[in-house]
Amino acid sequence: MKILLRARRLASLATVCALALHLGSLPLERAARAQGNYRSAPLGGRSALMGGTGIATARDGAAPFLNPATIAHVDDSGFAFSANFLQFRSTSAPQFHRPGAVDQAAFGDLQLDETRLTTTEVDLIPSTLCFFVNLSGKTEDNAPRHRASLCFGTLERDVQSRLAIGYRGGSSATRVEQGQSFLHKWSRFSVGPAYSVNVTEELAVGASIAALAANFDDLSSGNTSIYSADGRYLATALDNVASGASIDVNATLGVTYRVDNHYQLGFAATVPSLHVLGSFSSLYQTQYSGSDDYASSRRGEGSFRASTPAKLGAGISADLPGTRLELDASVHFPRARSTEARLSVSSFDTRTGASPTADQTFSTDTQPVVNTGFGVERFVRPWLGILAGVSTDFTSTPPRSAALAPGELNAFAFPRMNRASGSLGFATYTEGTEFVVGIEGSHGWGKTYALNPFELPNRYVPIDQSSWGFMLIVAGSTNLKALRATVENVVKDRKK
């Protein structure tokens, strides 16, 4: 009994400590996987470790995002958080340093070996924080009839960076010296309230509304010098910076229905987001030095919209002796001009001079995508469960096959990555407190853009890339009563 009490007390204390660390790691700018990967940031802790499921029975910080009707099943007033403290990811691009054809007329017969680039990132990732409150009334089985929540969460997130990439290649006749840097950041942050009501003991309905803040930052530069044995010298340079921010609003409606004591169904629908405001700026410049020197630049300033499409989700859960199961599926519908920048563009070229300022619009569509998740929780003790899950995160970004036109500002050169994940962890339960910890492993495959410095003018071309990574997930939920008891127990232990 003493061991059990100490284990429960330790779980409560760990929950409090993890919450404090999570609050301290919330980003001030609400910013940083790519546009079109709707499951790139895990929601909640228990849901994340069960394959991202929760449309039928979420009861942590994922509930308002997956299906607001499920907050009716949260045990008590309090708050739930998910702190994905550590992510490790390795990404490999086999043709990064030679992504396309070489213009032999300008650069000669180059011999380029070891063109693969492998990058590794270790990152801290805050995820969700939710506050739950009972409003009024009780059902016949003593469950709260009306519940509300306020949630903050990162819905999508991708950061890829590599600074000061050096490369050397060539043959006895030519030598290539190259330096590159890139930084790609994308995020979508959500904040808003949710409400649910137990209409009957079997049926609950809910709704949520959220303000969405999308942020996009892109920086890439490359400088290449080629020295020939006959004394010729060639040099190319390209710099591209782009930054955008978009504020939108969307709403989700949900319902859960308990079929019997073992099975429950959940359905949720999210409407397309409504754009409020946004801004975008971009600068593209390239230079060439050799037998025919030139330089050009393009600057764009204007508005930016990063909208979310309509979504439908369904889930079924089974509460069997000693085991909980859930299977979810969600479909995101296509949306034309999902991301759009309307810019006023000014251009300059050393051959033609300055061009009149012109209005241009850059946009991309999203394609329909279906993702699934399956999770299981096996109870080895009444207070201890083993969590496992698998899930997919297929991208809605259209296929990447063509190179960007020179001077296209690299406005929407989003990587196109699909991802499959598996997770394993455990959860402890005490009165009013839940603590979850585990590991998610993932594998990604797709395409990204890389600079081809061996054609004039330089431009970005699509190349294959793959990745694998691991994420440590620490999460939990508690209420004020449990927090007060934990603090009192810690004080008592110190006095002994």
C-alpha cells in the first residue's frame, strides 16, 4: 500500500513539474511540419500516444480540437496539457548539391561527388494547454451536463534549418567551391473556447470556435565559385527571403453517441476557415560573374492568406475488460487557393533596368487527403495503462515536379512530405490526476526544393528527401483539488 501511495504521489508531483515546465516553454510569438500536413503537431498526450485518436473518446487537451463534444466526458474541472519536450529528426536529400542538370556551355563538364545532404534537428515543441470547467447541471449518472473549455494549441509545425553548408567538388580541370544556408519555418497556432452538453446519457453535442495564427518564414542563400585550369573564373549567387502571417477563424461541430456500455461513436465537422487579415514580404536576388556579368532582384510586399479546408472526422471506441481501443479516420477536402499572396512587385535587372511596379498574385491549392489512426490502452493495474498507436499524416500539398520559374520569389516552396508514425508509452491515474509519458517514432518521405547553381539564372528544383525521427511526449491533466493535495503532501514530507 505504501508503495502504491508513493507511486501515486510521485505521479502527481511529476504532473505539476511537467506543467510548470510546459508553461515556461510556451512561445511568445505563437510561431514556427509544413503547410498541408494537418497532423504535424501532436494534440494532447494520451491521444498522441494512441495514434492521434480521440474523435470518439478524447479526454485530454486534444478533445476540443478533435471533437468538442468529447469534453463532456472529461472527468472533472481542471486543466490538461501536453508538453512534447524533445524531438529529434534526421532528414536526407540525396541530390542536394546537384539537384538538376548542369549547363555545360557555361560551367563545363563538372564532376560532382557526394552530393547528399543530411541534416539533424533537436527541438523543443510545446503543444496544447486546455482549461475545463463545469457550468451547470448533472445527468442521471452524475456526469456534468454542461461543460466548457479554453484551449491553446499548435496545430501544425515544421522547422528545417542548416546554416553554413560547405561543399567542394570538381576534377583536375575544374574546382567547385560552394556555400549554402537555409531556414524553413511553418506553424499554425489556435486559441479559442469550446462547449458541450450531455443531451441524454448516451448523446453529447459540442461546438468550438478558434482564432488561427499561421506564420511562414523562409530564408535560403547560395554562393558558388568555379575555377578552371585555363584561368577562367565563374561565380553565382542567389538569396531569397520570404515571411508571411495570416489570421483566420474556424469552427468545429461534434457529437458522440454511446451505443452501449462498451462502444461509443464520434463525429466531427470543421468548416473552412474565414480569413481576417495577413501580410507577406519577399526579396529575391541573383548575381552572375564571369564572361557576362549581371544581377537582378525582385521585391514583393502585400497581403497573405493561409486558409484551412473543410474537414470531416469519425471514430469508434471500444471499452473492453482491461483494454480500450479506438479507430479514427478524417478527410480534409480540397481547397482552391488555400495559400495566397497578393503582392506589389518591383523588379530591377542590370540588362534592362528597373521595371514598373506590378501587382501579382501567387497561390497554391490543396488536394483531398484521408488520414487514419488506431490506438490501444491496456491496463496492467487499475492505475497503470500501457498506450500504443499507429497513424498516418499524408500531405495535401500537390505533387512537386517542375522547377520554380526564375524570380518566382520562392513564395510557396513548401516541402511535400508524407509521414507514418508509431508510438508507445504509459499512463498513471490517481484521484483527479493523470500523467502520461512515451515515445513517438516516425518516418517521412517526399520532395523538397533545392537550389541549382549550375544553370543560369539559378533557380529552385524539386528533389527527393526522406526523414526519420523520435519525439518524447510528456503530458497530463489535473485539477485544483489535486494540486492543493500534492503541495500539502510535499510540505508534510519536508517537515518529516
